[in-house]
Amino acid sequence: MTLEFDVFWSFRSPYSYLAASRLFQLTKTYDVTCNFRVVYPLAVRIEDFFKTVNPMWPGYIMHDLPREAERLGMEIHWPDPDPIVQDFSTLKVAKEQPYITKLTRLGAAAERSGKGMAFANAASKSIWGGIKNWHEGDVLAKAAKEAGLNLSELESVVNSDATGIDKQIKQNEADQQSGGHWGVPLMVFENEPFFGQDRVDSLLWRMQQKGLQTRK
């Protein structure tokens, strides 16, 4: 029996990036389906989000991210440009968000082909792996190709059904709340939430308890 789990994921989340390759590898190694549920980051969804968080949080992340990337053997660099348009001196997030809007819609379109996690894995390696101006040239096109997709076709889906794509993303965000946590990456298996890139092994352990088999 093929098992399945949901993963709620954001292109602006460095922890989503750190989990991406392992989540994608799960789908290659085991008889399991990953339902990729892309969402907008809380900084975009919630006005003045950064005014509500503990001021120690950003500083801790700057310590934790390079440490976790080193532990996992992964490159990590803050994206240039940042997927969110934001004034870092004031932490004010702009109303117009061209980068994260495009990425999130492309992720939703990729999932319609059953390759959302594959696209997220490939694209996040470019965004967070140190490629400057990842939004230009053929960077995203190469990521789409790596995932077995065509960027022009994904963009066509977004342009032809923007309303449907946005509705799909809104549903993902609602289901994330029902899933048991507000953050990303959030994996949900049989109504049990597993929050954080450091819970991928816990997710695998639970699925193995439920009879997860390797692919033949």
C-alpha cells in the first residue's frame, strides 16, 4: 500500500530549503506520495509580522542556519534577491511581492503535475545555494528541467488560471492551520503533524511503523 503525507512549504523559508532534498529523496527511496502544499510565508500573510515575534529570534536564526547547513553538508547563503521585498532596517514588508508571488504560484502549478516537491527541491538549491540573481536568465528554467518540468508550461498554467492557482494556495494555507502548526516545513501524516526540518527522520520513523516499504 502506498502511503502519503502532506508537506506545507515556503520558498522563503531557509528551513524548508534544508528539508527539501531529504523530503524529495523520501519519495524516490520509499513507496510514498508527497502532496506538496506550497504556502506564502507568514511575513507576507500577516501584516507587521516581525513586530509580533521575539526580537531574539532573527539573531538566533543567523546562528542556527549555518550550523544546520554544515551539519547536513549543504550550502546556504541568504538569497540575492530575497524572495520577499523587505526593508531590513525597519523589517517593513512591501505590499507588492513579485518574487515570492511568482515562486509560490509556480510551486502550485508544479504540484498539478505531481512534481511540486521535485521543483521545490531544485529551485531552492538555486535560491538558497548562492546563485546571485536567481530570478534572471535561465536559472528557474534549469530548476524546472531538473524536476522534469518546463518553465514556460508552468508559467502558462499560472497565467491561464491565476484565480484557480491562488485558490489552491489559499486552501493549502487553511489546511496548514488544520494540520496542527503554523510554521514550515510542516509535514502531516495521518493527521499527525511533524514541524521543522529536524523532524524528517521522525516522519520517516512513523511511516515505517505504518508499513512504509522501499521502492522495488
